[in-house]
Amino acid sequence: MRQRFVAGNWKLNGTRQSISTLLQGILSGMQDVKNAEVAVCAPYIYIPLVAESLKNSAIVYGAQNVSEYESGAYTGEISAPMLKEFDCKYAIVGHSERRSIYNETDQQVAAKFVAAQNFGIRPILCVGERLEERESNDTENVVARQLDAVIAKAGIESFREAVIAYEPVWAIGTGKTASPEQAQEVHAFIRQRLARKNPEVANLVQILYGGSVKPDNARSLFAQADIDGGLIGGASLDASGFLSICCAAN
């Protein structure tokens, strides 16, 4: 049985005060979260604050991105060994906003995946299609291409120490959400794609849904056979709402 997993992606949000308040609120309600692992992915600059605030708690934390390079002349980048020094457990790679706004390629995402794992950080690999790709029935081709780039670079066994997040780009920050059935269909496709290489790994890997998950739709999404939790954007900035989503994974 795969453990449920809910991760908050705070994106470009937060101040010292708001993050402290948010974490206090989440921590105060964690006794109601029975079965799910919970993580928060903070802006780089706030990771030390998060680490201190979550010390000795059940919540783990990670970064929203990681460089494919270990060190060197890459101004503004943050490497996996730097994140490891602050005990980050996770790093998001290939988020649709990184792919679309910053033009990250499938190959670059695969390199970041490997860089994270080289230092014991579990990548949360994001895959998903744009609206025009869904409307042209190209969802499976897009998701397969994104997955295959990582498999080619890292190998299928690497997914024993990774998480996948299916994020339909058309549902991120738009208020639109894939129906539970639509989401399940793609999650099942992802698992089947991995199973072609290794059925054991495919059955083991957690696949999260990320696309406007909210307290009122989380339970129906998480009830699907191949949806193991969520990568939560805007709703993770509200302690009460985020806890409701975490409890939906019970």
C-alpha cells in the first residue's frame, strides 16, 4: 500500500511573518492527519526558517527547484549539495511554470532530477499537458515524452526514490480542475508507462495530482486508485485549507 503524500508548493509567496504564522497553523492541526506524509516546498531564502520551525515535527520540507549543476559560474542558481546542507528532503523539478516561463527542456528537467538524487534529495517530477494539447488528444504523448526523458537519463530504478506529480497545465491557478475520472485516467497511464519497464517500481511510486486541488475536491480526487495525494499550490498558503486537504488523504 503506497503511503499518501501531500506537498505544498508556496511558489513566489511569503514573508518571515506570514510563513511563521502559516507553519504554526499547520502544526497545530497535524494531530488530525493520520496517514499522509506532509511536506512544504518553500522559496529558497526561507528554507532555514522552515527548517527551524519544523524541527522535531512530522512535517518535512523541500525546495521548489534545483540546479542541474553542482557548483560553478551559474549566478543565481542553488545546487543540490546546498539544499542538502539544510536537510531538504524534496525538490520539485519540471514544474509547468519552470517549463513554460523559463523554457526548461525535458533534458534539463532530467538533469535536475539526477542532480537531486545524487545528493539524496527526492525529486518531485512534474509532468502535464497544456490546454491545446489536451484538446488535440495529445495528453498521453506529452506525458510520455516528459517521463521518457527522465527514464533515459536516470533509469527506471531511479523512480524508487522519486515522486511524480501530474499537473494539467490548464488547471494550474485557473480554478479549473480535471475531474477525478480525468485525473485518474492520466495517473493510470503514467503507472502503466512505468510498468512497461518495471512493474514493481510502477506499483511503488507515488503519483500526486496537482491542478487546483482544494478542500472541497480533494477527497474525491484522492479516492481514485492511482492518485496517491496532491501537490498543492494556492491552497497550501492557508493553514486551515491545507490541513483539510491533508486530512482528505487519511
